[in-house]
Amino acid sequence: MSAPHVPLHVTGHVLLGHDRDVGEMWVRDGRVSLTRPSPQGSATRELEGWVLPGLVDVHCHVGLGPDGAVDQATAEAQAVADRDSGVLLVRDAGSPVDTSWVQERPDLPRLVRAGRHLARPKRYLRGFGLELDDVGALPDAVRAQARRADGWVKLVGDWIDREAGDLGPLWPRDVLTEAVAAAHAEAARVTVHAFSEEVVPDLLAAGVDGIEHGTGVMGALVDEVAARRIPVTPTLLQVARFEEIARQAEGKYPEYAARMRRMHARRYEHVRALHEAGVPLLVGTDAGGTLGHGRVVDECAELVAAGIPAADVVAMATWRARELLGFGALVEGSSADLVVYPADPREDIEVLRHPTAVVLRGQVVRG
């Protein structure tokens, strides 16, 4: 049973969305109110500062560790680390375990699950995904994951082909197209792990709904992705590891290592070009596996380092991502999921490292 809600009065700058700023708001019974309540006699907790809707990590893996699935206690610690960083909404972009129990915990971030990664044998990290021996089984596997998840399915679009010695697509275009159609028939969307340039035309032809990493979205493909408003999650923290990955692989797979180095070297230029072309970018840490949880601010700082204005990064990490996942910003009657900061993070992204209060479902869970 959750603790009773203490009414909150929040003053300063409440950012409801792009260029929408009000001076104060109230929280009663876990809900936002923009109108002053009548005196009720109960104590009200005062919060003051710059207020954002809860941050969103759209590429996160609760329940996943370096060796695959983790136990529930570890998964809980991952979710708490994300929450305490200001992330109050997570799209779990693939997990080897059922994390639906997180959704029953009022003290943990809201979770949108994408089911298990779908991959092929020896074409992804061992223990992370559901590996399909039969390529043609992908549509049925997508259908099954769509029915178990929360409106999203995660595919591994490319990975190293050890026989070829370089990155290569996992799925024929016709099978991929049928699989995406199967997800859409279940009212689910498909997002795809994609490093290489070769896989992107197949993704666009199949009609996917999101691209993760997107290091191969280049040339004319950039304009097509922008025109079709397909969101890309750059995961710069993960791309920063490409040099290390290249060092580990160069002895046996020199072509693959060289490609990974090229993508690493151009990572900032590439993300900046996507932004300037109008590609919808989102903030995702790729936490889980090789990266720790609670690093959303590090990812935001990387995007700013790439040349994206801090105000745009804040929008990417809040109302834009919330809209994509079907969660609104702060409006009358919405759940009070918000973070309070001492200054305006749109002016300095480093402000995001210092929340003075984190409020989830109307409860102050940090600060």
C-alpha cells in the first residue's frame, strides 16, 4: 500500500511543453492542478525551481546485465537508479525477463515494455535475445512478442556476420516487411537495432517505426528518415564504445573493426547532421548489458557535445518522448510525474545532474 499523498505547491517556472511556462501548479491526490485550490487545512509541501515533466529514457534495458538476465533485486536497483536520475518513464527496448511487475510498483518509473530482442543464432549478444533458427519464423515471433509487450517490438536488424567479417543484415527484406505488418496488425510498433548503412533501406521499405543507434543513416537516407518522421535514438554513450569494440575485433575481423572506428570518429558530426536535417531524435542510454543505469544526463550531455542545443535536448528527453510513447506532458489532471531543478536546464544541460526533487505519481521520491 502506498503512503498517503501530501499536497504539493510548486512555484517558479513550470515547463508544460515547448515555450509553455506557468508560474505555479498544485498536486493533489497525485494529480496536477493549474488552478488554486480552496483552503483545506492540511499541510502542503512547498517546492520551488524549474520544473520539467519526468525525463524519458527510450532505449533502456531493465532486467538485463552484462551476461544476460538479472534477478529481480538487480532489476529493481536498475529501475531505482533510473528514477533517481530523473527518469520517470522508460521504454524497455528489449529484456530477456518479464519485467511487468515494475508496472505494479508506484515507486518505480513507468515502464513501456518491448518484449525480447528478436535475433538469429550467433548474430547477437549471447543470452540477450530470442534467437530464431528459421528466418521465416520472424513474423510469428513478432506477433507473439507484440501480444506480450506494451505496444512495441524490438528487432536486431544487423550484427557482425563472422563468415563475412563485417556487419550485415539479419533478415531478408520480404520477411522483415511481413514481420512489421504482423506487429502493426497487433497495434504494435517496431523499433530496430541498426548500426550499418546496408540495413537502413530494408528498414524503410518494411515501414519500421523507430531506429536505434542509427549510425548507418547516411546520405539520401537521412532526408527520407526525416520526411517520414521516423524517430532515431542515437545512444551516443554506446557509440562511444565503438573504438574499444574495434580494438577487440581488429585481429580477427579487420573490416568490421575499421567500420566501427569510422562510425566512432564521425559520431558527433553524424548526429548533428541528423538533427539539422529534421530527423526526430530521442534520448536513450542503452543502459543494461554493458552500460550502467541512471546515466540519462550523460547521454544528454553527449548530444549537446555533438552540437545540438540544450533546449532541443531537453525537449527530446521530455515532452517529445512522452508524446511518442503515449504519455502527455504536464496538463490539468495529468499524473504528477515531474522533476524540479535549481536553474533552467535549457540554458545549461549540466543542471540536469542536480535535481532538487523528483516527484512520481504525486509522491516525492527523491529530495
